[in-house]
Amino acid sequence: MTDPIADYLTRLRNAIMAKHRVVEIPASNLKKEITKILFEKGYILNYKFIEDGPQGTIKIALKYDAVNKVNAIKKLIRVSRPGMRKYAGYKDMPRVINGLGVAILSTSQGVMTNKEAAEKKIGGEVLCYVY
């Protein structure tokens, strides 16, 4: 697999379209950090890291509206790819849907949202947009 983050986002997208409650994804440290951010921002209901084998897995419980059965995640967009990396400085931080969405960045101080990176005045690689 050449792009594990794109695979992670695609598995989430597919589970949402199929209306699954739980999705299992192969784990890595970067995927764990992205999952923590999605949980903190309220896009997923819960998550669990399972250590089985050399890699482990991430179990993610997806969040749905009780009445309309609509998922909390509307779109997951991969921005930086292995063939074309996208970087942003703290002055030109991307705004997702005028501040309603979240851009997830990989910085020198770890994985964080665009708002946290702007507050700390650091830039980094823009991994994905979530809204």
C-alpha cells in the first residue's frame, strides 16, 4: 500500500456509506493520532486501540444522528498525497468551510488541527479536511 492515510479515510468513507456502526482499520501511530483528533472534535462516537500482532487495529464507532440516521462526518478529503505534498505555514493556514470544518496537519510538534497549529504559530503538511 503506497498511501496508508488515504486507505484509512477510504475505509471510514465506505463504512459511513454502508451505514456501519463500527469499522476496523489497521493501526499506525499517525492513524491513532488522527483518530484521537476525530474523537476530540466530535466526528466519531468512540475508538479503541487493539494490540494484536505486530501492527494492531483501531476499532472506530461511527456517530449517527438518532432521528435522521445522518453521520457526523459529511466529507473526508485527502489533501497531501505521496505524489504531491501540500504544506501550509501558520500565516496561510487552510480554513475548511469557513471555520466549521477541520484540517488535520502533521507538524514538527505532532499531529494537530489547523486551529491548534495557528495558535502555536507552526506550519506543516496538510493531511486531510474533515467536515
